Amino acid sequence: EQILKETIFIIGGCRSGKSSHGLDLAMNNIESEKIFIATCTPYDDEMRQRIEKHQAERSKDWITVEEPVDIANVISRYNKPGTLILIDCLTLWITNLILEKDDQDYIQSHVKELASAVQKAENKIILVSNEVGCGIVPENSLARHFRDAAGFANQSIAAIADRVIWMVAGIPVTIKPQNGAIK
């Protein structure tokens, strides 16, 4: 039986294999249309090189939408059965929101809009994010604000996801199963 609607949230530390696993899951699906929502804004050459590497990993049948802030609107625009949306990544999205307006209520309203768009969607959605709460408490206010905003976003998306996968050293560990069964 093919699952038409499913939300998968992939979370883990930096360089844990999150993006690769998300892409693998997407490529193993038979959806007719695949949408990649890229949240990264290339501020320097190193980031541009990372973006180019990620683009090369995707096949030509992907539609890439570069959207640093309004990803809920993009989800709504491509909301139809038979479409798979991969969002990479929420952590960079939170950074973009903070850079746009460093206000907790503003950021939380965007997170709530995202969660609502994901819940209303009729298609498969894979979201990728960094787990930033496993380290020490940051020494400065901006870093603490970022950690808190990312933690709120991660909790909000994990709560509505059908499946949550924690990536550890390239190994996917399902921490929230779909339909009560680990797949």
C-alpha cells in the first residue's frame, strides 16, 4: 500500500548524514514530482560551494525552490497528492528569520505557519534540521536565542511529524514511528 501523505522529520548533529538520508528517502519514493526547498542563502564562497555540492547530489528531475523565509507558502503552492517536498534545512531557515527580524514572537509565528502548512498538506514532506541542544550553553545572547528558536522549531515539527529520524554518525535511528511500527 502506497502512503500518499506522510511527514518525516530528520534531525541530527552537523555532518551526521541528515541531508543524504533525506535525499535517499526521497529518491526511494515514486512521486511524480519532487520539490526541493532550499533555505540556504549563500553569504560566502564556502557556502556557495556547499550549495553546488548539494545540487549535484540531486537528479535533474527535482524542481528546486530557493526560499530563505516563506517556506510555508511554498509548501502550500506545491500541496497536491503525488508530490514529494524535501526541505533542507530548518536550522538555516531559523538563521534567516533571525537575520530578518530578531524577535521571538516573529520567529514563533513563522514556525506555527510552517507546522500548519505541513499538517494541511496532502503530500509527502521530508524536513531536515540540526539538533543544537546537545552541547554547552552558548556564551552570548544571540547564540542562545538561536539555540532556543531552533529548539522550539524542532519540537514543533517533531510533534506533528508521522516519523522522526535522529541521525547519529550516518546511522538513521527512528525515534518516532509511523502508525506505531518502526520501518
